[in-house]
Amino acid sequence: MVNPLNKASLRVMEKIGMTRLGLQEFRGELDVFFQIDRAKPSDQSLSKPAGSLVL
């Protein structure tokens, strides 16, 4: 979650591929919530040898 006024953090979350879920109240403040989509077991990136770099 990120404070919506923190533009730098919002940009980082989006840049690393997180999915924006929208504004939600948390402890009396509105925050932007994000979600990480984990790789599925059938995803080819999981079959790479340890230490390999995937770009």
C-alpha cells in the first residue's frame, strides 16, 4: 500500500509490475493498494537454472 500523495512510490510499484487495486481506507487514511501476481508453476521462467538472469 502507498500513500496516494507519494508519487515516487506509486511509480515504483507500477514500474515493477504490480497491479493497482485502487483506494482503500486503512487506519483512517486512504491508501492505494497493489497486488503482486506470482508466477504460475507452468511459467517458463521457473524452469531457468539457478543464477540465470531473466530480463
